[in-house]
Amino acid sequence: MATEEEAHQAREEHSDYLRESGAHAIAVDKLKRDGENSFGVIAYYEVEPPDPLPNSLEIEQDGRKKSVPLTTMITPRATLE
């Protein structure tokens, strides 16, 4: 699956796309996908995004394409008290 470095690269390369889709926060963390441990990108939304998102984000490293898992979570935007 994806390494932490690859997940950070995917977050950097695709953050504009995810923010345009309504994400209020974007993180990298460990995920379990298809029974395997991996790192991936987590996009946080207040409500479901209007358009379907892909299950992974594509990056290129050393001339090879790599898929990094993408998951979404619905959670309220953090506020200062």
C-alpha cells in the first residue's frame, strides 16, 4: 500500500482539489484498506461532498505512478471557545 511519505505527497498535490470539494481539514494517518495496513489521506467534511470522490489519489514517484488511499470523515468544523 502507501508509505507515510507517499501519503504526505498526495495530500500536498491534491489539497486544492479536496478543499474545492468542501473539505475543511485534510490529514495523513494510518488506515486499513482491504485488510492491509497503509498510510492514506483523510479529508474531513461537515456534510457529504456533493460529488463522489475517488477511493485513492494518484501520485508519481521515481517515474512510477502510485495510488494512495483516500477516505472521508463527516465531522463539524472545529471552533475556538
